[in-house]
Amino acid sequence: MEFPTVPHLMRVCTLLLLLLLLKSDVVYSNSDYLIGLGSYDITGPAADVNMMGYANTEQVASGVHLRLRSRAFIVAEPHGNRVVFVNLDACMASQLVTIKVLERLKARYSDLYNENNVAISGIHTHAGPGGYLQYVVYIVTSLGFVRQSFDALVDGIEKSIVKAHENLRPGSIFVNKGELLDAGVNRSPSAYLNNPAAERSKYKYNVDKEMTLLKFVEDERGPVGSFNWFATHGTSMSRTNSLISGDNKGAAARLMEDWFERKDSVKMNSVGFEDNSIPRRISNIIPSLSNNHHELLELASSFQSPPGRPTSRTSSVARRVRGDLSQVDKPRFVSAFCQSNCGDVSPNVLGAFCTDTGLPCDFNHSTCGGKNELCYGRGPGYPDEFESTRIIGERQFRKAVDLFNGASEQIKGKVDYRHTYIDFSKHEVTLSKGGASEVVKTCPAAMGFAFAAGTTDGPGAFDFKQGDDKGNPFWNLVRNVLKSPNKEQIDCQQPKPILLDTGEMKLPYDWAPSILPIQILRVGQFVILSVPGEFTTMAGRRLRDAVKAVLSGNNDFGSNIHVVLAGLTNTYSQYVTTYEEYQVQRYEGASTLYGPHTLSAYIQEFKKLANALISDQPVEPGPQPPDLLNQQISLLTPVVVDGTPLGVNFGDVSIDVLKNATFKKGEKVSVTFWSACPRNDLMTEGTFALVEFLEGKDRWVPAYDDDDWCLRFIWSRPSKLSSRSKATLEWRIPEDATPGVYRIKHFGAAKSLLGSIRHFTGSSSAFVVA
């Protein structure tokens, strides 16, 4: 019998060890964390639904400018805690959405993901479908609850988290931060100036200019995504826009994800951008065609518009551009542009001017001749709101790329979290003044007169104005028809004159929230404060500084702590100003629901969470918020039937391109199709609009879809009761588009009188881009 040699034994032991590792759930890596990112479509209904944000009843969705997405990251210790952060291309988070997402996660993963370690935050676009919140005051303009909006969010959030979970791999996280100076201005500077001069002197600007970015790098596959936090409102798109859009932050996310997918295959300049253009990822996948214009025209003329035809539900998903380019061996790069303390920060950086005179608006009240309706902020692309959106989005994108490329500080340390619910309608707060202490209380929710005045991003109506601390007898009478506040509430909310006593209005169900979640997520030296509202600049600074002071006293964090504030997270409760800003009663102060001591309550309770975090102590869960799903009322009429004129098919072209048409880069191509209501099928992870490029003689390649900046899907019908509708697809030809033969394609779904849904598609005649 021969004995095995030592090298042979070593090989056998190594093989056995590998087999054991493969059969176990243990991950052995030099990395401290498992990281996973995921993204999913949450666009929702692109027709008939009121948009959330401006509370303008006439702002009803009628198409798509950019698709909306839910983007999630998970960071987990291999054998310990984990946290989830979800960023929504939506106006804000919703308590009801959060509740239902957590129920689904529990059914799928048991207690792995729960209310304590999951944060869901909104970017605050004012161009997304509304009707998904559970409290009455937030769904009045959407004619109540909109189930399609709600389901699109719940489904998309769940799927983005599932994707992130399935993508978990060993990896590292890096943090970087830097100043972005030209993407936000203070829209309520008179209120900001009411803060103590000594406090204001500590800051160079009256808004936060710092962007903080996390870079996620897998050990094997390299960079897989980034999330950043920066404060500026999602109001580059105006209150009259009717196309679904992620606004400036949605545009920035699309730019960065496309930039990363393309950056290795095109020539970049010294700062990482493709020379002379905003990064795109289309032209590099399409081989160049002949530059012979006559040959291209002849080729295009052989593809005339065919009749609309039936198609499958999955056809639009299969043809969409990013689905077509998806990589099997590596998840798509995910980039999220998250919201922070944006309460008084406007992206309309040129300032606010009167539409009648062109002069600056009144400084204290943002009025023009005493009227707030004429005072509007101007974006950098004024008067073109799409251009303003692009510019502010591109500025955030370029800063994020700069931070991404330069990120070198590695995140190290524990993953942890704390979460609790607070009843803000009657919460006691201890204030310290000159060595003495005083106990005050927050109030039931109420909205002041200046709330109805709106802001310079979207003015209100009638005779309301910002900075109103007196009220109006006529509007008091109107208010009292709904609910007259009692003396205790009036005194508690002083100096706010109450227009709507929402916290005490309970019919048909709660008008406003009273129980709110607060949460801290920790990944090493990086800390996220999840707040359920819009903090103003100084309010956010005070909260961050208070939490940072608590954490800095703990050796576990080290000296370099990064604290970001994630606004509009887990639920929504409007604004939070400082005590001093509240006294001025501009829009933000009038919308600070729980009275002058709201911020002090937040600071007190977040300090408790921070202390529990560093002492490794649990916190009480607090009172549970209500689940009002079964009480929701919806007055939005369903789609009854879709129709076309006799002899016309769904998908037929109504207005085609001209025969032998040639377009130049920068020009607009417009084609109109006979269509049907987009609510019949949301085309989730698909597209309503497609630009195709002719490769060779007969192969059409997807080039642009309705998630591209250059392509707009615009839906219309002659009247609200009409069964007939049309879809106009507008393609603004990018400067980097490949010359050749193109056509425009539309996907839709029509509802029959019996309720069945029939999918269809149609194509324009081909044309040449020179």
C-alpha cells in the first residue's frame, strides 16, 4: 500500500474545503459588506390622473417625458445586520405604500427586512401620478385614491428590493462629497434671515451646496452603482406640465446610468465625459451606414407606414432600449439622486419675477402688485421648462460623476439602525434656555393661510400671500364650514392663522397624519437620517449637527462622520422649519403642520435614537400608524371603452412624416397615431414610444424609447367622454445620432366594450437623418 504524498494531501484538503464553502451559505471575502443594487419601473398611469405636488386640479397626466423608477441598495454584514434604502422617482413616500411594501417583504423574507431597517424616500418630482397617499388632504386633487398609482409604486419598490437582494455580492463602499453651487437657490430668503445672525454667520450660503455620494464596488464585477444626496426641489417642470417626468433628479439619474454603460466604449475627455455631448449609449451600438443620401432615401422609401396591427403584451418590453442592451452576467448600473433638506430650495436659480412687468417679486411676500399668482421662479433655461430641467439635472449629474471618479474614502464599520414612531399631535418637548428648561408641546396638524399662497415654484390662487400671520375673515368663514379650530389649537399653532385644521378633521377618514416614523440607518461612518417631510435648509443643518454631536462622542465612529438627511422618507407630513422661520409664516412655515416646536421635537427624538445606536440599546416602537386602505374613496372614472373611426385600426398613423423626408440633427420629428388610453396597460418595464434604426437592408434596431430625454409620448383625446384618442410621438434628434434611416413606432393597449384588453402597435414611414 502506498501512502499519499504531502502535495497530494494538500490538493485533496483544498478540494474538500472548496466543496464545503460551495455547500455553505458563508461568504468568505476581504470585504466588510455584501452590497446589492436594484431598479424597477414605477411610472404608473400616464393619463387622466392628477399629478402630485402642485395641487393643481388642471395638471393631469397625458403622456411620458421620462419614465419613473424605484432604485434600491442593500448593505449587509455577512453574518449580521443589513439596511435597505430605496429612492423613488416620486413626489414623496407614502405611509400606506410603506406598510404594504413591508407586508410583502415579510411574506417573502420573513423578518429579514422590516420597518426598522428599510427606508423608502422620494425625490420630490412634481410630475408623477398622484393618488397613492392615504390621508385626505393629499388626494383631494386626484379625486381620491388611485389604485393604479398605488400598485405601481408597491410593485416597483418590492421588485427593486428583490433585485438588490438577489444581486448581493461581497463589495466595498466609498464616500465622497463636494460643492455644487448652481443647482439651487433659497425661495424664502426673508424667512431664512429670521434665523439668528450668529447661526447664519457659520454658513457661506443660505442653502446647502454640498452633494454627498456613495460609490458601490463589487469585488469581482467592479462598480455597480452610486447614490447621492443633494437638496433642490423637483420643480424645474412647471405646474402646467402634463408629461410624467422625474424632473431634474430623474434626468440626472438617467444621464448617469447611461454614462456608465457607455463610458468604456467611447472616447472620453479628461473629466470623464464624451467630447462635445451629453453622454449617450445609442450610436456606439449601431454600425455606420453609407453617407450616400440618395441611397438612404431610396432605402427609406421602401418602408411606408403599415396599418396598425395586434401585438403581444411583451413586445414593448422586448423592444425597449435598455432591456435590449441588458447584460446577463452583470446587473445594470444603478444611480440614484436622492433628496435632502430641500424645503426652501428652488432649482429656479435665476430668481422670481413678475410675469406682468418682468421685475423681481416682492421680497417678503413674493407678490406682484399684491398678487401672488403673478410671481414665478425662473429656471436656467427660461422660458423652456424642459431645458431648465435638463440643465439642473446635468449639473447634478456632472458633479456626481466627479465625486464618483474621485471617491477614495472607504466606508468601514458596523451596519445598524434605529426606528420609532412618534405621535406629533401632542408630543412633549423639553427646551433648554439659559440653564433652565421648559416643557412645550407639538400640536395637531394644521395648515396656515400662506399654504394656499403656494411658492414661487408654483403660486396659489385667490388673494392668499406668503408671510400672512393674520388670516382673513372671509376665509375663516369658509374654513369653519369644514372644521373650526378650538382656542387650544389656535394658541398652540401661534402665530400661524389656521386655514385648515387638518389634524382634527376625521371625515370620511383622517385628513392628515399624526403618527410619524423617524429612523437612523448606519453603514460604518455614514449615517442617514430618514425624515418624513421637507426640512428647510437651517432646520436640516440643526438636525444633522445635533445627531453628529451625539455620535462624535463615540469612539466606534471615529472622527470623520458623514451625516446626510433623507427627506420625504417613509411617509409624508409636509414641511419643517426652524422656530424663527415659523414666525414669518411664509409657505414653508404655514405648512409646518405640528406647530412652532416641530423641529425641536425631531431633534429631541433623533438624539434619543442616536444615543440608543451608540449604546447598542433598543428603542420602543411607538404607536403604530393607521392602515386606511380599506377606507379609501376613489372618484376617478375607469376606462370604459376605446374606439377609432370606421375603417381605422388602433396603431394606424394619423399624421405621418412627409414622403422622402430628411431631417437634420437638432430638428424635431413628429408622428401621430390612433391610440387608446394608456391606463389600459402601463407598459411597465416597456415603452409607449420607440425610435428604430435600420441596420443593413431589413433589420430594425431599437435606438431610443420613452425613457430617453429626446423622445416624448403625448396622449390626447378630443373630450373627456370621448372613446377616441391619439398619441403623438416627438423625437428631437440628438446631436450624436447616427446618420441613417429611422422610423417611429408606437405601442398601446385598447379596451373593448366587454372589458378585454388588446395590445397593438403601429409604425411611421421611414425617414432619413443626415
